[in-house]
Amino acid sequence: MTYIQLSYGDLTLPALLVVMDGLLSLVLRLKLERQLAIATVRMVVQLVLVGYVLTFLFAAVSPLWTALAAFIMVLFASREIVARQKRRLAGVWKYGLGAACTLLAAGTVTMFALLTQLRPDPWYHPRYALPLLGMILGNTMTGIGLGLDVLTNSVVRERAAVEACLALGGSRHQALLPIIRDSLRSGFMPIMNSMAAIGLVSLPGMMTGQILAGVQPVDAAKYQLLIMFLIAGGTGFGTLAAVLGGARLLTDHRHRLRLDRIVGEKSI
């Protein structure tokens, strides 16, 4: 199995395509050139640093270093979840709920794959654990972020209907059930769209990378199916836990709506 090795010089010509996007922004006065430049620099620095860090981790093969890297990935994922929300939970739950649900879902699914399907030796080998966790984590993060965003916005928007249901004797679960369903639909939608379009509309990154590295297309498709099943499971598990947890935090044991636990614009 062989692959075409690239040098940094080989990336110069493709990088001109990004420069072209910046020129288009200037000509059309889109005012996106600064953000594009910052995003490009961040991408280059982050990926190069990750390359060196992974080289060290692959050589060390230490459970402590692997666990530390995974923990840092979860922390950054929880930050991205918060950044995607217009209204956020107050206090420690602003980061805590997203981080806990992301760690629970992505960690459980990754461990399941490592111990039952891939079975590397050792099972915590960073060459397998970290890329797998990263793919599951990225999609789980998106599902949780969307689910919580719809939940908090809908609770504020539908405050009158929720409180009317509670006043008529309904439980907090009954009052928030329509909002919970909408939140879960929003969280599940990206992975469902990806699963429906994969293969026909797009060849996913992992499958494409394996094919470029010399793996037979059928074998690459098997690995991609495994990844998609894991991503779907992690996204569903994480989104469900986050939305149900958020709904519980936005009410109390006396079945009252607690909008004081939301940080952001609360006007209807």
C-alpha cells in the first residue's frame, strides 16, 4: 500500500485558490477577506501543530497522553457548542452540559468501536483512538449545539404556551414535549442529511483518504460505513442527553419554567 507524499511546496498552488476567494471578496466588497485570512492562518497553524503532536503521541503510545489529548478535544468541543448558541444556560451548565453529554456520547461510542470492532493492540493506541474520537466528536458537537440552541430559543419564544400548560396542571415533560421534539429533529438533521447523500452526492473524507492511500474502494467503503454508524449513534445519544438535560434544567421540581437559568436576550 503506497500513497503520494506531499511537501509544503506542493500546497502553494492550491493555496492560491484561497487567495482568489479573498480577491473576490475585495472586488465584490463582501468584507470577508479579513475573516478568510484569519481562518486560513488558523487552519494552517492548527493542522501543522496537530501533525507534530500526533507524531509524538503515535511514538509514545501512552494511555495518559492519549487520555489527555482526548480530554483537550472534548474541552474545545464544549466551547464550540456554547459559541453556536444565541441563548445559553447560566452558571456552570453553560459549558458543563455540553461537555458532559459530548464526553459521554462520543467517549462511549469510541470505546465501543475500539473494544469490539477495531481491536487495536493496545486498545488505546492513539493512531486509532484519536482520529476515531475526532470524527465522532465533531458530528456529536454539531448535533448537541443545534439541539440546545433550538431548545433555549423555543422555550423563550413559546413561554406563554408552556406556562399555560403548566398552569392547567400539565407536567413539565408534557409542557416541553413539542419543544423537545423540535430540538431533537434539529440535532439529528445534519447526520441524517449526510447519511442520505453519502456515496451519491459526496465521497466522505475518510473513504477518500483511504482510497488515495491505496486501500481497495470496497474495503474503504466498509470502514466508512463503520464510521457513519458510530457517528449516527454518538450524535443521537449525545443530542438526546443534552436536550433532555437542558429541558430539565429549565424547569424545577415544582414544574415551573425557569427562564432565569438562560443567559441572553429573553424578551418575547
